[in-house]
Amino acid sequence: MADSGRSTPTLVADDDDREMSNGPADDQHETIDLTDDDDDEREVVRELTPGELREYQRPNRPAGHSISGSAKVPCGTISTNERVELVNGGFLLVKEIMQAPTGEKYLNGILMKRTWQVMDKIGADGQLHAVLPLQKNELCMMIKTGDDRPGSPLDEHSLVRVSLDDVHSVRQITITNHSFPAHSFREPGLSVNPGNYREIEKTANLVCRWKFVEVIDLAARKATAFELAPLREAECDPGYRRPDKQRFTNSRSTTPTPKSRDHTGRRHPGAPHGQSATDDGDEKTYISADLFAGAGGATSGVIMAGFDVRYVLDLDADACKTVQRNYNGKIRNALHMDIKDFIAALQGAQSEEYTVDFLHVSYPCQAHSWLNRGQNREKDLEGISLCYSLREILLIVRPRVVTLEQTNGILTKEGGQHFRALIYDLTKTEYAPRKRLIIIGACPGERLPPFPKPTHGTGPGLLSLVTIHDCISQITPESLVDNMGLGSRPRDHPPYDPHTQLQGCITRSGGEGNKHPDGSHSFNCRELACLMTYPLYYQFAGGITAIKLQIGNSVPPVVMKAISAETVRSLRQSDAEMAAYRPEEVVIEDDKEGEEATGVRSAKSGCAESPILLDESYDGSGWA
């Protein structure tokens, strides 16, 4: 994630079962954690094995090796673009048949696995939640790529080298971006039953609609991020491609088009779906919303990036008052309500009231944090259950891009089960997720925004890291109003250099990180807010405890500004591509006649995209 010019630790509020008072002098429960180093990122950031590293570093076409037109394998003769099953149960799209100077041939290709094998993991109680829908004979491409190439065409990524002896059989595999179950063995009417389950697995047509891309930091020898995305139009087989623009339009047109407005609130009937246009018509202001908004940390970054915020939601009354104090008139609606009531309102409202281009969701983190003591299981389960509302929200709000923020403890606590469920809800609704320190999702046909590039650090061309002094030296007496100058406690520790980055944790008992550089006291509320990168005069509602809790639950505004700015650029690029798109002339054929005449199914009425299926078909013997 980009370092956007501030010291940007994540402040995590400890889970406290005791009721907190909002009185101005009530500071008995200090529940701030200024770092997330208690959490584990092994689900995303992992060391590469020596074999993986060698495979990734190996050139696709070594010097002296030539390309051959065909090769003999145990099951016969194959050529380029063949699809084969491997002896280990995987599959390969043969991109090149190579011949070494010794005459030995081998295959370069893209590995594919069955969808249930993607990020497959066994937990203490058995198989963990899948990240892709469990659908019989559905595949996913498995790709490793450099940090600068996650969205590149398939041919630009590293290919897997496979021995000819590892080929088991030639398989019919359709590579398409049509939605399930189009082009699968189900189209002729074949269904799965206990009698044909294994036969279908061994011989029936397979379909690949997804790609799993791990991003490699070669210098660190680590996989640092992943992307799980539906295939783009250009990556599919000819005759099995659905235009990305058509997929996007379909995903957004399931709800009526909202009435767009400009920054003055006037409606622009001709503005694109979910967007507002400025008076000159050149620049469009995109619409956003923030759920579990808290004090408005993410909202602040979104507004700084140029979004028009349609609504924010939070159950905490003080947090809602904080947002209203700072953004009265800039946010159309601050909803003080429970997420379940919000979903009920979504289902009973005109869809245009809640449809947005960009949605940010910060689910409560306490239940997933390793700092959580687990003393209130009922409260923890309630917090965990909120994360399972994502699919309902996406199906109604239909954002073009969604970002999800959570403590990194969700990656591994309870085996990462609930993190995997979040990813599943995205893929089940055909949103493409990308995960590093935050999850970014894009709707069908939409570009998946990249993560911002680092701006500060120690590398070439980067600005110096922002220090504690940079953050708190800007504080003025005028900014210490409404309890903001309070909240510090006497401390007795050696002074330290303020021209360094924040270190350690600030926890309920104080912690190592909550030390002012002069050594005499801990940080006050305004200093904590500045370390979190809130604007200097940001106003907080409530007493000291309530303010610290709001700061502790926040997304750093500058982090969200960097992500939101990248999202705006991606949306503009996507809109430009869609505006320039000119569909090729398509001949509509009768299904049967078209197949008999050409042998290839193109854009025919029988291949229209099916609606999203919300439930697996599983009868105990296999997946439909």
C-alpha cells in the first residue's frame, strides 16, 4: 500500500466488554492500539518455496531453445493451444511447445486448477470456506506475476514448464467470460447424479472463467498480494467472448439507472449511470458511500480524492455526530442505524437511492483481532456475523468498485474462515477481488483498480518518511477544543527523537507506543488524531473515551485518499475505454444451425448470460 506522506499506523480499538462513558473526564478505559503488528498476514504475504522461486525466475524462452509446432505425449500428439489434464490432477493451457538444444521437448503453459482447489485450506475442524463457488468441472487459471504486471495480458506473465511425461490426457476446456453455467456440460441438459459424478469429472467439458494471480516481490522472495478475477474479454477463446462493456452494463442495469446530479445537486438526466457531471461536462464526479463509517476516516480520504459522498452509515451515535459536524452539506445523508435495518431499507427502497460507483466497508474488527480476549463470545459472534452481509449489500447497491478494510487478524484467526467467506461473497457475485492490506473489488466488466504506488520510503525517487514531529508539530491552541487537548497521562520515560516514525503499540494499559517524545506524558486526543492523519481541525463528538475509540476504529484518511484517487483514475480510464468501444458486427444464429454450420458458438441467443446463482447445487455426491 502506498505511504501517502504521513505516519499511517492502523489504530485498533481493543474489545472492551464494559460499558464506556462519554463524559469529558472519563479516560479510565484507554482502548487504542496504534499498530496492527499483532496481526498475521500469512494468508496473503508468504515466503516462496525454492521450487516456486526457480520456476518464476526461469525464462519462458531460454537462449538456444526453439519453438516447435507439436509434440508427442503419452496420450498422443498435441499442438499449441491444446488443453491437457496432468497426472497430478491439474490442467494446462499449452501456450508454447519448446525444444531444448538437446532435442528434448517440454511445454510452456498456464496452469489451471479446479475452483475448489484455489487457496484450498484445511483448518482444525476440516475444510475451510471456499473462495470460489463450488461448481462441477469449473476451473481457474493460476498465475504468478511481478508487482508491476497484475493486470497484464496472460502472455506477459511467467509460464509454467511441464514435462511431456506429465500429460495424462487431452481435455475439452472452454475459456470464457460468460457467466456460469454457459458453455458447460449442463447446456445440453446433462446434470450431476450419483451415477455419473465421476464420469463427468473425467470426461465432460470443463470451463475456465477465473484467474488467480499472485503478485511476486522477487527481491523479498515473497508473494505479497493476490487478485482473483473473472477473465477479461481478450483472454477468452474466440467465439466464447462476451464484451467487457456488455458484462459491465448487465451488472449495473439489474437496477434502474439513478438520477445523476452535479455538485450543485441539479440533475443531469444524460449523465452516465451512478455518476454526476460538473457544469462544463468535462469531468465527472463519481458517487460513493461508506458503511461502518465511524468518525469518517475513510470518508475524509474519499472526499479528498474528489468523490461525492451520497451516504454514510454507523451504529455509534457519537461517530455519526462527528461526521455530521465535519461534513454537514457535503454528505447527503448520515444514517445512524444498524446494518440489518439498512439492508431491510435497501430491499424496500427505490434502488437509485443507494446505488453508487464506489463503496467502502469497514466491518468491526474487534472479534477478528488477536488482541481480543474472547471473553464475550456472544458479542464476538455478532461482530463476525456482520461480515456475512456483504453479498446482500453488493446485489442491491451494485457499486462499480468496493473496498473492504479489516484487521489483518481476519486472515488467520480461526483459520481465516471469515476472510475466505468475504472473498467468496465477492466472487459469488462475480466481483473481482484484489488483496494486499485492504481488499479492492470490481464489478463484472469493470477494471480492477491497482494499489497505489509507494510515495514515501527509502527507495530511489521516494520522499522521506513522515515523522511524529511532522504530524504533531502542526497542532495549534485553536485545534485543542472539545476535549482534544485532553486524554494524555503522565509518563516518566527517557525523551526520544521526534523525527522518527511511530513505534510500538498503544493499548488499554498504555503500551510502548503511547509516549510523547518529551518523555513526560502520553499523546492527547488531538495528537492521536494527527498521527492518524485526520485534518488538524477535525471535530470529534463525545468525551475522551468516545473520541479515542473513534480514532482507534478509523481508517487513516491519507491511506483512503491514495486508494480513492487510484480508483478515480481507474474509473475514468474504464469510462474512456467504454466510450470508445465499437462492437463488432455479430450475426445472430439459431443455436443448432449455428453449431452445425460453424462448430463454434458465438453471440447467439442460447448463450445469453444467466443470472447470478446464489446457492450451490450439492446433493452429497458432488456439485452441480
